[in-house]
Amino acid sequence: MRLTDEQCRVRFAGARVARLATIAEDGSPRLVPITFAVVGEVGASDVVFSAVDHKPKSTAALVRLRRIQREPRVSLLTDAYVEDWAQLWWVRADAHAEVLASGAERDTGIAFLQRKYEQYRSQPPVDAVIRFSVKGWSGWAAGEPLAT
């Protein structure tokens, strides 16, 4: 069954990990898992934040950040897979991304990420934050939608 925007937002916000789809320089899609936090009210402009965090990386100057600066149109995907296929669902947020190196909005994003993830409370991100302005929600669930 197709999910409403509100149902999509609820499922998306409750997920622990999303996949970020960006476009590589050659036009091919690239996916990477991210942690995230949703901000905003249903019916208003939804914003999603993610951060370059302390998990081991060769550099904080991630390729995904350069891709976003070159092409800010992205998609975020969350889903649930279980062996009982009646419980399957997915939600996609199509968004405009912006890399925030500093400022109040970056700090706001970190605060929301800290509320969601214990790891960020003990070791807050110190590098860039990505702000995703959601332009549209789409989703599907095999079974009954979650109560909202």
C-alpha cells in the first residue's frame, strides 16, 4: 500500500539509518549509509540533518560533500526488511542538500542528532553537517501503516 506523506515521515524519522544517494561526476548514482535526524512538523517543511562524524574515515573532506556541492539534488532511503514480507516497507525523501561548515543551523543539526544518537552525545561531530530540505516523500508498506 502507498503511504501518505505523514506515514512516510513517521516511518522515516523512526529509522536508525538511511542511505544517501548522490550523483557521481560521471552521472552514475552513489549510495552511502548515514545517520540522520528529522526536524519539522508534518505539513511544514521537513528538514533532515546528517553529520560527518568521528567514525573512522581517511578524511573529513568526503567525496559525498563535493558531490552535494556540485549537484544538491539527492534522495534518502530508509526501509525495513524482515523475513515476514507482510512487514516490509520503504520510504524515500527527495531533497535539496546543503553542506554547513559552521553557524547556528549546523549547531541545531548537531543538537537534533545528539537527541537521537547516544554516540553523538558523548562525542559530538566537529566537522560538516548536511542539511536536507525535503521536497517530497514517497513510500510503500506491505501491511497496515503505523498509527500516527
